Amino acid sequence: MKQTSIQPHDKKEAEKIAYFLIKSKYGNIPYPDTPILNEKEKIWNVPIKIRYPRILLDDYKKPKKVRFMQEKKVGEIEISSETGEIKSKPTYYELKSSINTYLESIRTTVEKALVKVGAKNFSQLPFPIHIHTPIIDILSNMLTVEKLDLSEELKILSDDDAKKYTRHIDALQKVGLVAVEGTVVFPGDLLIEIEAKGGNISKKLTNAMTIFFSRGYELIDSIRDVLGSHLTMSGIFYEYSLQYDEIIPFNLQSIENIFLGLPQYGMQRKLKIPRYLAQLESVGLIDDNINEKGEVVWCANEDIYRRILKEKELIGSLIGT
Amino acid sequence: MELVLKMQKKKESSDHIRTNIHIEVRFLIEDKLNRREEYSCPYFQLTFIIIYIVNNNRELGLSMINSMRRTMTVQGERVTVLKVPWFPQSDSDWKCFVCSLKMCLEYFKNEYNNDIIRQNTPNLDIETLMKITHTRKNTGTPTEGICKKLEKAGLPFKFQLKSSSFPEIEEKLNVGLPAIVIYNGSYLKDERRGPSHAGVVIGMRDDDLILNNPWFGAIYLVDKFKFERAWELEYFKLS
């Protein structure tokens, strides 16, 4: 591409230079938006945008419809308005990182909405699923010994584990399930209310987790520590359904392709996927069905999906056209 | 029969009425007396060129071209299209170019009425084509150096960046050659600019292009007038 040989004096030419740079260096998916002139610097600022298509196929791989996600700026090219020289541009990896951040933000938004709306369902997942998390440990301690002296308890943990416990105690405090005085952790008002309603420890823990999920959905990192793969997998069903504006069924292969393609998961999780699906289905977070070809397919639960759609403040920015 | 593969570039034509990036496929058939016949195929920004020497120079006669076509009813009307197979893009949004390339390779491999071309067209899967073209998740296919990438991969074609027009595409369709066109798929759908999209032109009527569209399926009719604007957005219209 010989961008430097062109003398752009107008917006159109700046856009054209940016277009050829984007298509040649980055790929056919990003595209230039309308250039904005910085008269003082004599620079055209050309935003690089993405607007992903989502192609909905039927059971026979025939396309049903295409929707486009909202457009998003993922970078910028600066072009001299005098010479046409490209003054600055993102590297491919900077652009890629920006795109990944955007896609991750979509996933996060959907997961927050799903945790908020499906809190009760998530809390019904069997506790052994909540491994590697101190949340259950802390709440169990609150419900049995009623206080935890961090100055003593954290000493015996590794630095990493101690930090993790501290972070989760902070999250539980934010949603009102524990209170902290100095180095001592006590049951919070909401946990005390749960205790007052009676029931066994398991039921109280389930209720506490419901509150943690429904009130603490913004603390998505802590919740991911608790729900891990189950949240990621259920989130996929709702993310795609929101993008297509209808509930999308997935067969096992489709869900495997998406789940195992996520950066945090690898092929070693493949064997676990049917179990995750069964467990999510058992608590009503997803539904199973048989498609026209006789395959088992899974999809978002309609009631939860409808309730997520009502969370306009959370998911409004995700709805495409 | 002696087969020699050579490479040859085609001169750019500057008098196109309306242009777009496309790949062009050219077959140069040369007999022992150095008489040559040349066939071109407009294609997304690139040109395939095969040069080979055969004992008997064979032009593609009408009956041979007709064997590469089929006639069917689409939206209540009879249309004739090239037998280019369709490959869906699935839910991945960055594979339109490689799916279009795959469709054309499959056509030349299985349907094109010339033994030498069929025998020398490789059977490459989508994943391999993605690697060859450096197509990457979420960003798609970059055009920089794409001709060299395809040639280095051993495809027996010469590739060249090139512009095109409806008449030029139609001319090639008439001799049994499909075209990959790049246009703004998002604009065509809802008149909002978005990513570039590739599709294979397999037929043409007065008012419509007939595409194998990796998104929307095989034998997809697009109004030429609407298509033009989506095509022009990709910066290849000459004024």
C-alpha cells in the first residue's frame, strides 16, 4: 500500500488511507469511521471500529438471520492532513488487545445480569462445585462459630490464600453478609436475618449465596471464583441469545467449540462439559431439548432470559441490530 | 500430455466503469505452437493465473460451460448459476474470505470442465486456508501480501490484486468463471457501515447478483443497485 504518495486534503482521502491500512494490516473485520480533523495539529484522527456480525443457523446449518452487535471503537489512526503520512497507528497486537477487552466486557456484562437474575438458581448448585473458594468457608464459619479472627486464621495460610480470603471477606462485607471490626469478622445483618428464619446450615448457606449473587453481581471477579466454569458456560447461552435477539439452541459440538475456544479454558475441560450442562440444567439455568434432527440441544431458560431483557441498565449497550 | 505451470501477471485495466477489489482467476492455455488462449475470472482483489501447455489447445465450448451450470427456480424465477458449492461461515464472523476461497477451489477441483485444472487444484480445508491467508480470530483476513501467501502455499494459481465491474464479472461468468466480491455486508443489511464481507458471484440477472453468501446461504439474490453502494464503500469505485 502506498498511502504516503497520496495527499489527503479532505476527509474522504484520509478515510481511504485509513481503510487501506486497516484492511492490509489488520484484516477485513475492523473498519474506519468518519475522520475528525484536529486543525491545530493538522491531523486527521480516524477511529478504527468493529461491529461484529452474528450469524444464526438452523439445525441444518442453513442461515436464519444475521444481526450486528453495537459498533465499538478499538483504536485510532492519525494521518497528517498536509502530507497524508500516517503519523500513528496501533500495532496489530494493540488492536487485538483492545478487541479482546471489548469482548470480555460483553461477557462480563452478560454474566453480571445472569448472576443478578439467576441468583437463586446458582445458589442451588451443589456446594462441591464451589471449590477453590473461601466464600463458603467464611459463611460456614459465620453460621457455626459466629466469628473469625483474621489475625489468627490467616497466619496459617500462604500469602496468596490469605489475600484471597481477605478479598472475599471484603466482597461479603460489601453485600452485608459479614461485618468486620478490626481483624475480627462477624455475621452481617443479612446473615443474621437468614439465621433468624431457621433451617439447617445447608439451607442457610444456600440463602446466603442467593443474596451474595443477587446483591453482589457487580463483584463479578469474586463470583467467578465461586461459580467458575458454570458461570462461563451458562453465560454463553445468554450472551448469544441476547445478540441474536432470540433463544439459541446449541448442540454439544457447538457449545464445546465456543467454551473450549475461550482463552481461560483448554481442551482438558472437554470431558467436563456434559457434567456442567447437566448441573446447569438441574438448577434451571438452562433447558435441554431435542431438535428436528434428533440431537440433544441446550438453550437459555426462557424465564431467566426474559428477566435479563428487563435489566436494560445492565445490558442495554449489548443489544445489536 | 505435458504440464508446465508458469506464472504470469495480468495488466491492470484502467477503464472499468465501476470497480471493486476482487480476485481474478486466469487460465492461459498454450499449445505447442505457442498459440495462447486466456481466460480470466474476477475474484476478490486477487487473480489466479494458471499457465499450462497442452498437446491440443482446447477451448471451453458452450456444452462444456453448460455442464458447469445448473438452472433452478429462485424466488419464483428461473436462474442459471455456476455449480459453485456453498460453505457456511457458521457463527464465526471472520471467515468469509476463506469460505469464499474454499467455494471457488472446490468448484475448480470438482466442477470445472477441464481435467488439468481439476487435477491441479488442491483440496484444502478451511483451517489450512486460514493459516495460509493469515486469517485471525476476530480481525479476519488481512490483504497485505495475500497473493504471495497463497502462491507460497503451493496453490497452482497466480494471484493479483485487481478491481472489477458488473460487466466484467458477467463476462467471466459467461465462460464459467465465478468471482469473489468484497462489499460492506453490514451496509447491505441495514445501511450502516460495518465489516467488509466476501461472497462468491455465481450468476447474474438484469437487476440482481446471485451470490453464494457465507452468511445468508447459497444462491442468494442481491439487488445490483443496493449492492453497488455496499460495494463502493470498500473504496474501489473509480469516478
